[in-house]
Amino acid sequence: MGIPHILAIPYPVQGHVIPLMELSLQLVKHGFKVTFVNTEFIHKRVLSALSKEDNVGELINLVSIPDGMEPWEDRSDLGKLSEDIFRVMPGELEKLVKDIKRTDDNEITCIIADENMGWALAVAERLKIKSVAFWPASAALLALIFSIPNLIQDGVLDSDGTILRSETITLTSKMPAMNPNQFSWASLGNSNTERIIFNLLGETNRTVKLADRIICNTSYELEPAALDFFPEILPIGPLLADHQLGKSSGYFWPADTSCLTWLDQQPDQSVIYVAFGSFTIFDQKQFGELALGLEVTKRPFLWVVRPDTMDEKSEVFLKVVIARIGKRGRMVGWTPQQAVLNHPSVGCFLSHCGWNSTMEGVSNGVPFLCWPYFADQFLNQTYICDVWKVGLGLDKDETGIITRGEIMKKVEKLLNDKVFKERALIHQEMVISGTQYNGCSNKNMINFIEWMEM
């Protein structure tokens, strides 16, 4: 028998690519061969963002298949993207697996598919290959998706995912409270996209039953209630960039490592780190208030301003602010986030609360200021502020803006109250213990690896 050969296929957005890439690198460390399948569009972005020192391409076979969209079409339209994927990619994946069987000494022995690409689990079943459903977000969100039929039955939603009752719900008494208007599919800002994504989740509930295992990028210590509610979800996380074979990979923009040198020059726990992930877009007014809010804190800050979020007016405004604040503020296009959050000078994380960022912040013992944008980020904020109590939310004014005064007030409250940092360090210790010798995530990972080797 040859080396076990894993095919890994993420949903084509950055927050899904990064944790599956991390899992793949861990599997390589355990002697597996991994073929990592991105869409052609994402494959090009990942390759262009890899640094010269990065050896990921030597460790993992990075390949691509079409996503069904034309090169010029907007892939941030998640509804259209998901529909085109479903139309084109199953046939392309099946063809790829058969080509590998014909040309490679080690044919595919297991497919690990992002649950949002559940059709790949159906391809695995057709080809009689073992399959694993990978969930890159919180177990609470997956529990919510698994509970959709009950929520329809209870009159919280209709069969199209439209919210019928707005009062806060809890799936079990110990799980975080959820506002139905902020359910992941109900907060995407476009009713057609919301309907398509909701229907995709229904498909996910069907195809996940085909998987031999369901693994999740979380830890039992952080989400005991959700994992007790659905014990078939196996926590193996947090999957962080701590592997010995290469640095964190799967970014869509090249990381500016010079910001680490800047951080070296700042006092311990003084810097506000500001990063909103790969999707968040602000209008000009909100962008301006954020810049002025960081200015009036009079504290050092490192702000990730993605290349795709700036228009000309914002650039001019930003130059004026930079001229006033001088070296106290640093703005970069993208950072090596794990290394930034691990830096002793970082005092708090102003975040969109994506699950990867949430896991990285908690794993490094950094308190949060929460500014969720869409999808599961509101649920993650509930964990941060109400369950783990390691951060504060930012409140909008009557016009829907988070003002500079609100930013300044919450920064002062968070950084002047030592309890937030103390709780953050307690949760850091809990998470780390789960990934060590006798920890739940570590045991699950070992059992998972042994099962894949069979």
C-alpha cells in the first residue's frame, strides 16, 4: 500500500482556505501526501501571495479547477459564486481524482471537503473514497445549521430562511444566545444571496450525512455546550500557524513583515491592532471616523488597510491623518496576523470577529474590540463579549455609525481594566491545554490521523 493521499478542497474565500491549509500542513508532518484544490481564481491569488522563503508549494501539491465564473465576474457575490461552483465543480473534481489515479503512484485515499462544498462529499461517495467534512467556523454555527429543520418547525424561519420571529433564541440552555436577524445567512445584505446561501446550507445538511467524519476548527474548552449538543462534531482546533514546516499560508495578499520591526519599537501591551479580514468594506464616512478614532486615542496602532478597500478620497484623507500622527500609527496592506497577535507590544485587537481572527486572538491572550460585519461574525462577538468575556462591542449611533468618541471610550475601558487581559490569558491557557498531550483537540487529531492511515 502506498502513502495515504489526501485531497483537500476549501470553499474559495480566505477564511476557509487558511485553516484547511493549516490542517493540510499538519497532515504532511504526519507523513501524508496532500493535494490541495483551489479554484483557478483563488489558486493564482494564493501563489502570488506566497513569499520567496515559503516552502508550502514544495510540501503540498497545489492544484486548481474552474469555479464556473468568468474571469471578470465578481467573486464577492457569494450567491452567484456558490451557484456556479455547484454547477461546474463536481464534474471537474471527479475528473481530477480520476486523472490522479491514472498518473500518480498514490491515488486519492480520502477527500477532506469544506462543508460548504458538500457536493465534494457526494463525489467521494460515488468514487468509493473515504470522506471528511471540515467545518472552519464555530461549532455553534454548525449546530445552528443542523438545527434549521427544527427552527422552521418552531416558526422561527420559513422554508426560504426568512426570519419570522425576531426574539433571541438559544439552541440549548448553555449555548450563546442568538438573534435570528443576525443568523449567518440573514446578515449578508442582499436578499437573493441570502436565499441562495440558505438553500446551500440545506444541501450541506444533506451531504454532511455522507461524510465518515465531521471535524471542526474549534476546541472543547471554548465551546463545550455546542459540542455536547452535537457530539458527532469533533474539535481539532484551533488550527493555527504554528507548524514547523512552513509559515501560515493561504493568504490572498502578500504579508508586510516590516510591521513586526515597528512593533518591536513599541511598549508592551500598548498597540491597538486593527484588522477586518478579507471582506469588510466601509463607506467613506465610517472609514473617516475609524481613522479619527484611532488618532484621538493617542495610542500606537497598527492598521491593516486592504488594497481593495481604498478609493481616491479615502487615500487623500488617510494621508492627512498620517501626517498628523507620524510614527505613532502604522498602516499596511496585509500582516502575518499570527505573528502580530503573538507580539508582546499588542494590547488589544480591533476585529471584525471572523472565526480565524477570533481563534488567533484567543490563542494569543489578546482582548478584543468587536466590530462584526456579516455572516457568523455577530455570533462570534457574542462568544467574545458575553460568554468568554474577553472583549467589548462597539455601539453604533442613531445614524448607524461607530463614532470616534465610541472608539476612544471603548479602547480606554478595555485597556484600563486589567480583568479583560486576565480573562484573555485564562482562555489562552485553556485553548493551549486542549492542543497538548492529553487535551481534547490533540486526542481527536491523533484518532483522526490513525483512522485516515487505515
